Amino acid sequence: MASQRDVPLLVGLDIGSTNVKAVVFTPEGTTVASASVPTVTHYPRPTWAHYRPDELWTRAVEVLRRVTATLDDPRRLAGVAVASVAEAGVPLDRHGEPTYDAIAWFDRRTIPQRDWLGHEIGEETLFDRTGLSLQPIWSLCKLLWIKQNEPDVWARTVRWLNIADFIAFKLSGEAATDWSLASRTLAFDIRKRDWATDILDAAAVPRAMLAPAVASGTRIGSVGKKSAEETGLPAGMAVAAGGHDHVCGALAAGIVGPGQILDSMGTAEALFVALDAPLANPELGRIGYTQGAHVAPGAYYVNGGIYTSGASVEWFRSVLGEIDRETLIREAEATPVGSLGSTFLPHLRLANAPHPDARARAAFVGLTSDANRGTLARAILEGLAYEGRATLEPLLGYAGLAEMPAISVIGGSAKNDLLVRIKASVMKTTLRLLDVEEATAFGAAILGGLGAGIFRDVGHALGTVRMRSELVDPDPTAAASYDAYFCDVYQHLYEALRSSNHLIHRLSVGDAPGPNV
């Protein structure tokens, strides 16, 4: 029998909105070492945000060096893959050097490019080919913005790599992307699993600028000598194609079969239904839902989400002067169900399905002088739960589900016990909290294991994993109160505020109204 020292180890890198993490796992999913540092995001003006490629790489190097330094023998490391935020990419010149900052996935400077694509190509055509509703966050909108606003940068750019792809490129020197990240570009045919040449031609974006698209877990190269010296990873270690962070988390949670639902609760939140084929109903795209290729071969997903989920809580904490989370949650828990009528609409960056609206705004409504810090904190948690239900319920019918099934839950916000209990009652279903540390990084590590040949396939990988879970059931009394408030108040809140929020957006940002205004 092999000793523990002979067991190969896998590395998952997670380049997220809030943190950059490296985690070393055994093939069974046991965490051996982990490190995390904050992601640096720059906000040069309202609605704009970007990451600096050199800072992303420096942070990845830092966490890799920290985990490799703790290992008795780094040569046990067999494979690595990277999960990252989607819809953000790094433009490179012919020498492989960045030509511009990576426009953040939630940046809204690209609304005019979104509007142009809708007019020139058509929302339904784009949805039919790519599975994506027309929103300004997609990579193609960012490429067009650079082309139209930074012509010198565009002239020097020969390659566009998603964030995960950029880190893998720095590790291996090889440029590739996986199908799940390609699915978030608005330029990828999800049925053919290849770049949509006609869309690229219409946008006058060279196909050669986009990296070859391969299945997640494909070995794309090996850790090079220079990157090995920087990171502590062994030279020659397998580098595999990774994927979209939420989708990697779904893999770790075993959400690969049709009809299974995942709630990935992080800075942003993905409400994710696994499919065996893309859905064709164009109404799905018109109301803001998106589809894509899973990191599991042959599988797909349909997705809604909340762009500012954990971010809403962190925003509130920053407004209060960085009050500690424990105090805030304790005060929220002392507030009655319903937050004394105070309600939070969590559209701090964008509205999400079924209301795709880049000009939406967040709001507190129903405030009285009785509301205090704890009242507003609970209203935020309840608002996130309401928004999750508003997003997920319409999706069930499109996916052919007759009722709300149990929902598997992962992500940093799943550690917020009050939020989880509120969500179970608002959703009126059982939540299955998965006991996996850093699920996104573990999903990436599984893909690294596929690339290294540690796993034969996804089925073998998931059969190897040992994972516990905890069930959280709705509270019947709270569920009845929440159901009445959701049906009578929350479902009507977005439309009640829509016109005034659009006017506020135009007056404060100055963009011209587009087709969906």
C-alpha cells in the first residue's frame, strides 16, 4: 500500500472578484495547504473597473509560493488548473505582453457596444448561437470597446485570453481557453463548441485573436522553468485548461446531471441548473438568462444570478466603517422576520434575470425611523434571498422542473448561517450545504487531475471524492411570512423603481439611452 507521501497532489487556483486563492488537495478532496490574498480591483471612474494583469500574476505567484513552501516534497504536485471570473480578459501583443488592463467583468462602460451588437446582429440571433442574453458584460463588448476607444492598443493586440487562460499562459507559455469560459464571450457557438465565425466577422474581430477552445481538463502544457522558479511548482507539472469559477464549483459539488441545482454564493451568486443540452426558447434570453458549456464533458447549464450578492454585504460593511461581520450578523438576527418592512433591492451593479438591465440601481425601501443598523443588515440578507427566488423560480419551468427541488450550496456566503436559514425559508426548500473547503479551487484541482492523468474521466474523479453535507430546512412560520411578502411586495419592486432608476443613471453617468431603456 502506498504511503501518504506517495499520494499525488493537485493544485487549484481561483482568481476571484474578492480574493486570489491557491489550494493543494489530495485526489479525495482533503485540503493539504491553502493561501489567499485580496484581488486588487481599480475603479478609475463611476461604472468602470479593471484589473492589472501584472498584479493578477503577482498575486497568483504569491499564493502558489506560500502553498508550495509548506509541502514536504513539491514534486508530489501532479497537476494544476485555474478557475476564474468570467467575462474579463487580458489583451496581449505578439510577444505575449499585456497591451491594456483587464476590464472587470462587471464594468458597464460597454453599454454602447452591447446596444450596437443588438442592433447589428440581433438579440435572438446572439442568444440562439451563444446561449447568452444581450448584456454589456460579455467579452465581445469589451473587445469592441477597446477597438473603438483605444485604437493604438487594438493595433498592437493579437490575442485575448480570459483571466484563467492568462494565468495558465504565464505558467505554461501555451495559449488556450476552455469551453465554459469561451461560453461567456458572446462569440462562441455552444452547440458546435467552437468560435462563431459569423458573429466575429460581423463585429470585425479576427478569429485568430481568440485562443483555441478545448475541453476543460485538457492538458495544454507544462509548468515552465521560469514560472517554476517563481511559483515553487515543479517544472514539467501538467497545466490543464480550467474554467469559469461557478462552473468549476458545480463540478466539485457533483452538479453535472440534468435538473440538479447549485447555488454558488460568493461575491456574485450563480443559480445554476445543469442540463444535457442547451434550451432553445428565445424568451429565456430576452429575460436575461444565460447558458453555457459545463466543465463536465457533454453537459450544459442554464444560469441566473445576483451580480452583487456577498458584495452587497461587504458594501454595507464598508459604508459603516468596516464593522466586523459577526457583530453585523448578530444585530441582524435580533431583528424580526421581515426587517420591520425595510426591503433591499440588491442591484448595486446590474439587475439580473428576469430583469436584464444594465442601468438598474439598488435601493432600500420601506424605511422608518425604527430602522437601525441591524434592521438594514437583515433587510440586505432577506433581499438577497428574495432576489434568488425571483431569479430561480422562472428558470424551473424553462428547465422542465415542476417544483423547487433541494438546492446544493457552496461558496463563502454559505458560511453565513443566518443568510442560509433565511434563504431556505424564502425558497421554501431544503438547502444542502456541501462540506468542501474552497469548492471553486477544488473543481479546478479536479481538472488539473484530469490533465495529469490522475483521473480517467469526470465520473472517476467524482467517485474518488469524499464529501459530507448538512441539510437546512425552511422554518414553516418564517416561510409563510416571507412568501406573502415576496408575492405581494418584492416581485413588484423592480418595475416600481425602473423609470426613476434609469433617469438617475443617465443623469449621473451620462450614457445615451439604449434599446432596452
